[in-house]
Amino acid sequence: MKSFIPNIDKQQTVISIRGLYKSFGSNHVLRGVDLDLHRGENIVVLGRSGTGKSVLIKVIVGLLYPDAGTVRVLEQEVPELGAHALRNLRLKVGFCFQHGALYDSMTVGENLAFPLKRNEPGMTRKERDKRIEMVLEAIGLSHTIHQMPAELSGGQRKRIGIGRTLILRPEIMLYDEPTAGLDPITCTEINDLINEVQHRFKTSSIIITHDLTCAKSTGDTIAVLKEGWFIRQGNFDDVFSSDEALIREFYEYNFIQ
Ligand SMILES: Nc1ncnc2c1ncn2[C@@H]1O[C@H](COP(=O)(O)OP(=O)(O)OP(=O)(O)O)[C@@H](O)[C@H]1O
């Protein structure tokens, strides 16, 4: 379980979704999704492969248009936003790709500088270097600044991927399977980092995973996506204590992975 009590503002939702439907032809992926992410909260979206977790995230950042329902992010109705407003919103919603999505031909420092040069062109070199140093220190990888991604371990690349998202100081973090493909010790380090980011940068996060350990250690709220909607939402113990079949399903899945 988490080692600190996060400061969650239950009065303030940063993401609010009601009655979300999304189909692709006859494939009805999301069928009435409701979700509230509060300021300061980590929500884990737990679901087996193909249940629509990525579709949900894409709707949240405006990459997919919903068939029905409302999707409100940082006080804005996402499906109604034009390209400019959507671009601005996406700067406040950081997406951590599953494989880090680092540029192999750039050093760690250059990878972190890249989003700053593109999105904060008014920044001086000194300000940029300071931000990069601060983020590298936060993710515990200051010594890698001149290294190439190929020289890093899988866990370190994941951390740099998280750092590259943090560098723009987003209000919301979206993590796509942050522990996929990592050994158990590295998984624990990434889970700790997700909590550290929540604590230190006051972010609100959605963490997509089918890793129960990740869910238990990072989630203030667990939302279980199945057959197009959230069949359970609550803290880990509430969600799993009463339903043996559900927990077995995920344990079996974790062993298969
Ligand atoms: N652009 C698209 N066009 C057609 N079908 C799509 C599209 N995007 C997703 N789907 C379908 O939506 C369903 C849910 O896909 P999604 O990628 O959201 O699953 P997931 O829960 O993220 O799975 P995984 O854990 O394997 O990443 C799948 O059946 C997929 O084929």
C-alpha cells in the first residue's frame, strides 16, 4: 500500500466523464463510462487487454471523438475544443508512453530539452538547463544526462520517459502500462516514482495497467473496466475484498504475463 496519504481535493475534479460511449462499427468498446479524477488523486484503470483502456485515454486527450457522453478535462469540454485549444490542453496533460518513446539519437539531456524547445520557445538556455536538472534529480537520474538511451536499462528508460513528460510541468499525468515488461524490483521502483511524482509535483494521474501490484501501490482509487464500463470503483481493498472471481481473474492474468 502507499506510504503517504495524498492530499486529494474531493471538491475539485480535473477530469469528469459521464455516459461515455465509443464504438468502432459493431465493436461497442465503451458503453456508459463514468469517471471522476480529483485534484491530487491517482486513479488506476485496471482492465484486461482489449477492454478499451487506450480508447478511453485517447478520448480524454481528444485523439478520438466520443459517440455520446461528456468529457470534461480541466474545466473544458474536450470534444468541443478546436485545434489550438486542444494543443494548449494537451500541454497540461502529460502522457507517459509505454516504451518511453525516447529519441535514440539524442542524449538524455537532449531528450528532455526537446519538448521544452518546442513548447516553451521563450525559455533561455539557463532556464532550460535548470528545469532539466530539477527533473533529473526528481527521477534520480542526474548522472545520466550525457548518456544515450541505448546505454540505459529498461527501468531507467521508463524513468526518463516519465521525466520527459514531467518537464512541461503537467497538471495531469497519464501513465500507459508503466510497469509492463519490467522485473519485480524495477516495478517497485517505478511504482514508488509514480507516488513520488504525485507527492512532489502535486499531479493528478490516471494509471493504465493490468498489474495488480502497481494498482495496489499507486492507486488511491481503482476503477475496473470490463465489458465497456467500470464495474467497480473504490480503494483497492473495497474493490477486491468482496469479489474472489475478480481478483482471481487479474492474478491469473498477472501470472500469464
Ligand atoms: N482506431 C480504432 N479503430 C478501430 N478499432 C479500434 C481503434 N482503436 C481501438 N479499437 C478497438 O477497441 C478495442 C479496445 O482497444 P484498446 O486499445 O483501447 O484496448 P486496451 O484495453 O488498451 O488493450 P491493451 O491492454 O491490450 O493495450 C479493441 O477491440 C480495438 O481493436
